[in-house]
Amino acid sequence: MKAAAILLAAGRGERLGAGHPKALITVWGKSLLAHVLDTVAAVPEIEGFVVTAPPGREEEITRAVGAAAGCIAVVTGGETRQASVRHGLAALPPEYDTVVCHDVARPLATPELFRAVLARLEEADGVVPVVPIPDTVKRLEMGRVRRTIPRKGLAAAQTPQAFRREALEEAHEAARATGAAATDDAALLERGRYRLVAVRGETDNVKVTRPEDVGYAEMMLERRARGGG
Ligand code: CTP
Ligand code: MG
């Protein structure tokens, strides 16, 4: 196995509304991107990484990556996350047979979670960290509550997600050909005959999406920095 990470940082951060790339906002002393770079550096199995940058922001992202060991490329992201992953894949040298896709918006994912998803690839084409959904989930139609989706058997998916490169590339190619769209990579493999397995995610591995998430991420990072786990 030779593994690379695709670090997705090309979003517009519209829901956060920071006015500049979300990956570069400072949370507990450094940017979201810097947190993720430090985490990836602590995963010995990951030998290189590609970062996707918002169009026009490549230089800022490149500066933020700095001299981090293992940087293969900073590439321009696409219009969607899915397109950004495709651009990242295209920049990966052929010797990488394993790919971990991770949202830079998730600064709390631990090196242990990266190692856990990679370890399970022995028996799968893709590995997804999941956590239980604490809320009762409703199907809505035109603003009306229609029914309750049984929570048993439902889970919320996180990143990092690990894949055999061949399967990930095939799934993205098939999606492109059919116009299928998805908000994570596993969803594209679900459409094909791939072996996808779940591992236990981390409940504090939140995706910094809205302004209030920043405070939560800050609190959790501070707690960890103080050795509180
Ligand atoms: N992402 C990306 N390319 C895109 C869209 C998203 O690389 N075209 C990345 C984001 O940078 C983020 C991750 O995918 O790390 C998850 O996306 P999300 O949390 O939705 O971030 P944004 O798209 O930046 O936020 P928003 O949807 O609020 O604009
Ligand atoms: Mg988005």
C-alpha cells in the first residue's frame, strides 16, 4: 500500500460567511488547513498529499501549506466537492494505490481515525467513519412533516474516508459519465459493486460549517491541547 491524502479545501465557505476561504480561518491558534496538515503529518502511512484550493486562492493556500513534508501539489478545486476530488486524483502520481479523502473543514479528526480507515482497507474498497444520529429524523414534503425515518440502521458519515484508488477513480468516472452527484465519495461507490465498510467515527469530529461550529471546534481543540482528550 502507498497512500496519499486529498485534502479538500476548495469550498466557498458560504454558510460560514467568513469572507475568505474557510480553510484559512484561524481556530485555536492556526488555520483549519494547518490543523489538518499537522494531523496528516502524524499518520506515517500517508506518504503524500494534494490540497484543493478555491479558484483564485491557490497562492494563499500554497503559502499556508508552506514547507509541509509530502506536499505533491496544490490544485485548483472544481465547482463542487466531487469535481475537486477529481482534480485532486488527477494530480496523484501513479504509484499511489490508496487515497484518503478528507475535508479540511474537519480539524478534529485524529491521526488514529486516519489509521483506522486505512487499516480496514485490507478487506474493502472503501472505508467510511460513521457516528450514530442522536436526533429523530423526519421526511418532509413541502414543509409538512410526513414521516419518521427509523433511526436504527442510520448513521452520519464523516471524513477521512479511505479508498482503493482504482475503485475511487472508477466510481468518480462513472458518476461523471452519468451526471450523478454526491456530497461524499462513498456515495459514488455505493452505486457500484464495491465493498464499502463502516468504522466507528469520532463524535467530536464535526465539520466546521456554520459560525457556531467554530466555537465548538475551538473548545475541543483547546481541551485536547490541555491534555483533556
Ligand atoms: N470543497 C471543495 N471543493 C468544493 C466544495 C467543497 O474542496 N467545490 C471542500 C470544502 O473546502 C470543505 C469540504 O469540501 O473542506 C466540505 O465542504 P463544505 O463543508 O460544504 O465546505 P464549503 O463548500 O466551503 O462550505 P459551504 O457549502 O457553506 O459553501
Ligand atoms: Mg459546500
